[in-house]
Amino acid sequence: GQQVMQIPQYQHVQEGEDFTTYCNSSTTLSNIQWYKQRPGGHPVFLIQLVKSGEVKKQKRLTFQFGEAKKNSSLHITATQTTDVGTYFCAGRGVYGNKLVFGAGTILRVKS
Amino acid sequence: EAGVVQSPRYKIIEKKQPVAFWCNPISGHNTLYWYLQNLGQGPELLIRYENEEAVDDSQLPKDRFSAERLKGVDSTLKIQPAELGDSAVYLCASSRERGGGNYEQYFGPGTRLTVT
């Protein structure tokens, strides 16, 4: 079945440094979503990417969808302590309706 | 708008006991999901409803898990009997779409289940 893998599992950065998490699917995706889960909280939707090669920005966050629609990345510029949490990608396969979540990347920010 | 409501927030039970979780989705959201989240993992889908119909329950362990969504609004997930390995956070989510993945999902706060 469809698998979604994320790397790294964990990243600890100094405040102000950049951060990137990568997401790879075993199958071609029709779309990919990104969620953020604060410690002790629940996943909160950040964005959805649909088109091949799509790039979207939200303030310091940049999201990319690969040309082959099998990978995606989230880049945070100049991290802040408020960016702390786990970032999940979730992909929907071309032939299925289920959203499959990756295991997430835990981000810790040192001030 | 009010968010997804779940209760209870925490539950501790002994193994072999039954347990039930309740979820009230955002008003107007026809699609409801139950997920299981283990520590350090992403949410894993247990069951998806479109209105009152379970359209994807392939990941639901049907020997001990059951779910219902009467009247297509709130939903209950039950485990009977619970096993030690069922300890996890059970998340409910809802969305507007039909078909499973095109719109953002709104998650509730979850129920943290501990089986001793």
C-alpha cells in the first residue's frame, strides 16, 4: 500500500536558523497536505499542494511539491520559538481517497 | 465556528474492559474520520464516514473495534475488549468534502487512552 516517509525524524536548531523537512511517497500523489502539531496538541492544517512543481509561501514557510508529484518539502526561514512542534505531510494517492500521514518531523528551537 | 469536540479527553482502563469515545464534528461537515496516533507517529486512519455511511473501514480491527455515526452527525468509537496495545491517542477529524482527501481536515483534541 501507499507509504509516506519523512526525514529527518527530529531536528534541533538555534533560533534564527533555517529548517527543512522532506516528504517522499512510494506512489504518485494527487495532492499533499501539511499539518503542524504543537506539543500536547492536535494536528492543524497548514496548506495543500495539488499541481506538479507547485510552490506556495506562508510568511516564513515555503512549501514545494515535486515535479513527479511523489515528494514535497517544507522550509522555514529564520526559525522562531513559536515554530516548535511536529510537522506532518499527508498524501492522497492517485487511485485512492485515503490521506496517508508521514511519521512527522519534530522541530525544537533553542533561543 | 466551534471546533471538533471529543470526549473524554483522557481515559484509563484495565485490559479486557470496554471503552467508548465520542466525537461531534464541525457543523456542516459531512465527512468524519477516526484516527489512531501512537507516540512519535502520524495519525493512522481507522474509519471514514461520509454522512452516516462508513466508506473506508479497511484499517479498523473489526474483531474488537466498532464505530457508528447515526444520523450522520456525531460518532462513537468503541473498543471491546481493550488490549494493552490499544494505548494511544484517538483523534476525530471532520471535513467538508466527499471523496476523502481534497479539503483540509479539522482535528479534535483527541482522547488519550491508557490500558493497564
